Amino acid sequence: MVAAVRAAPRAPYAGRVLTIDRATHDAIVAHARRDHPDEACGIVAGPEGSDRPERLVEMVNAAGSPTFYEFDSTELLQLYKEMWDRDEEPVVVYHSHTATEAYPSRTDIGLASEPGAHYVLVSTRETGNNDGPVEFRSYRIVDGEVTEEPVEIVEQLPARSAV
């Protein structure tokens, strides 16, 4: 995984709740189901400093594995360049677990390089590609410390205030 080169403009732990709109939540779950039995991964970008997940970017799991995910380094670098050009940052970094609960593994914790991001895990262990409930959980991972946070799903995010 390519680490971010640019310093985060906001303090880590900007919020203690992930607020995400229903359409983005449902798209993340659909991606996890579609890629099952392999892990799915992606990023939801938002305006720098906003803690606002607005633009879902599904990524390719370069590992192609049911037990591990890895962003393609070229694709990730291109995404970071695009986010920088758009004054965005990764608000949510997500991936799925296909056989275990939605809790970060040691590998996930070691790869967590965005201290300001929400790390979302979706477990498809019960339903696989089929409809039905999935675990959808969010964490902050800072310096190896994992803290679960509540997830608030709203029909749509409130309108952005004018600057």
C-alpha cells in the first residue's frame, strides 16, 4: 500500500461518529457482496477537513484474496493525486471480511496510515453474495490503537454550508 505523502490538514479523531448517507452505505455493502468471496476495498473521499464522506471510489483488491486486501499502488497514487487536485482527503477507508467479523485484523491495523479516516469494515461471512444482513462497523485506528465508533446512516448528508 502506498502511504500518503501529504500531511493531513485536520486533527486525527475529528469526529467520534461516522455519519454516512444511505446511498454510500448501500454502495459499500453492494461492493462487498459483489466481490465476495474476495475482500473488497475502496475509499470515500470528502472535502479536506470536513469529515464528510461524499465521493465513493471502489478500488481493485490487488491481492485478489478472501483473507487480505491490498490497494493497487498505481491506482492509489492516481486517486491521491486526484483528491489533492480536488482539495479532498480520504474520509472513509473501507474493506470487507469474508469469513470473519467486521473487526480490524493485525494486518489491517498495521496498514492503517490515515489517522483522520474512518476505517469501515463490512463482514459478508453470513450472507456472501446474497441479500441479508451484514456487519457494517467503523473504527478509528491511530498509532495502532483501535477505537470503535457509532455509525449514523442518514438518507442524505446535510447541504454544505457556504464558505
